[in-house]
Amino acid sequence: MSRFSAAQLQQAYSIPYILPRRVTMVTDFKNDKSIDLLPTYEVRVAPNLDIFIFNYVKWLRVAAFNNSQFVGEGWIPKSVLHDMAYAALVKKDVTGVSFGGDKVDYDSAKSTTRTQFAPRQSDVKSRCYDCGGKLNAHKIYEDNDVAEKMSILIGMISNFEGSMKKKHGAASNAWQPKNGGGRTMLGIARTSDRKYILAYSGVDDGRAVLEDIMDNWFASKVNSKGKWTLAPAIPANTTQMQRRNRRTLDIRGVNAVFAATGVTQIQSLERLQCAAPKLVYHAFNVMGADEITGLTEAWYEPGNARSFQNSLGGPERVLRRHGQTVPSCTRCSTVVRLMLCP
């Protein structure tokens, strides 16, 4: 956002925001509790842009309101507000949710543990540990196009679930992915040539059901028949990939960043089972796409309006609601940022 003036930024930061669906909690570190944000809640930034560092991420103090009534105050990652302000300033079709560039790297030589308060902002790097570029250049935004298509898809899967069980039988598990008995993350990406990729987290159980819905009902519903691909899991024993800058990223580079940020190392990229890395991998390594112009990832867990899930590879617990835009786990979101090096 360096192309915007300080006055423009201050004006954008002063706007009361309804946070994107991905942000469902304001954390009150002082009293060791959190405030669940309902869809109608607004947040307003503290006038002095009060910032502190935890987990080597910059947090910003905000106040939450419901119908102008004060609910409480706490902290959100500064990158969240940054994206909302960006959406307000550029006045494009972006929603203020981004993927890839919100992971902050830090110099591990200056710290003894990842989960600690850091009094100096100078300890926090704002550049990619791998390529040295600005983290903001590693982002892909959710826009209204992919968000709307995701909402339609989730509704369609729910409506057709019964008929799909009858048609495909128990052998396909009829949309019951093994990674959680019906819990999964769905992802949609759009490429620069207006083609769409769909993916879901976990292994490929239930694939036939989703392909049936996508090919026979969904693509026609959203007027893009013939433009959809269902991305499979990253192939077994994959140790390197092409990324957005057309340079190769191998497992050694991934694990070097993991080691610096406290994430568990992996032996093969196939273990990246969230939807987002599958989408990015398929776009650049299978389709040879020039760019991804929109991306979203939503939680699918019908019948459960509120559940906590552990963020794999990190200490966070994330509140997720059915149909809500959500981030990948810590491990996968870190790799997505590496895959998007400009």
C-alpha cells in the first residue's frame, strides 16, 4: 500500500468495518478471553493505532460494536485491517480477504520461542524470508466473484447431498472426506484466462460426488460450463514445484522457512492437504497459468454453526462456522505465501 498517502491510509483506517467472514474473534489479551464476532458486528480501530507484537505478528487494538452498542475491545492481526483498508482505497471488487501474504517471518536468531511477546517492532521482518520481497506482493485477494460462486457451491452441495448418496453409493463416501467426517475446506481459484479451479482439503474421497455436482449442475448455474477443473491432491513424493515467479521451490527451501518460523518440517509437498496449496499448485504446475486473479477458501461443516479447529503446524485455535471464509492451517498458509513469490 506504499502508493497511498499517509492521509489516505488514516482515512481508510478510520472507517468502521464489518470484518470479513474469516475473522470471527477479537482477542482480549489483557483478560485472556475472546469476543465472538457475529456477522453484523463492526470493529473500529483505536485512534492511536495501538500496536503490539505477539507470535511475531503485529496486532492492532480495536473496539467491537453491535448496532452501535459497545460489545468489547481486543486485538486483531494488523494485516486484516490492512486488507480492509486496501479494499476501501482501491474501490475494486475485492472483499478485503487475502491469501498468502499475511504470514510474518522473523529472524530466529533474535528469539527463543515463537509464542512470545516481542517488545520491538524491529524484530519483525516485513519481507519474505525466501525471496526478500515485500509480503504484500505475495497476496491474492478474494473478490465478490469467487466468494459468490463459493456460496452457491456450498448451498448446492447441501441441497444435493441426499441424491448424491443414492446415485454414488457408499463406495464414494458421498461427500464425507476422511479428514473429519464431513468437515473440510473448499477452495476456488480463478486464473487470468477466466478459468476456475476447485479443490478441497484432505484426500480424494468423495471426489466423484463433487465432480458430478460441478459438471452437471454448478457450472451451468454460474454460467461457466466447461471452465472448471477439480484439482486433485498434490502427487505423492512431490519435492519441488513451480511458483508464480516461475522459479522452482523445493522441499529444502520450504523446510528452511519452516525452521525459521517454528512450523513442523515435512518430507514431501503432498502433505500439504489444505485446499489453497492444491489450488496454487494446480494453477502453476498443471495448467501453466500466468496468474491467479482471485481465490477463496471456505469451511464446510453442515449442521455445526460454531466449532474450534486447531491450526496445524501452529498453536492457534481457529473459530470456524459452516460456509465461512477461513485461512489455511499455519503450515499450508506459510507455503502458499512461498508459492506466490513475485
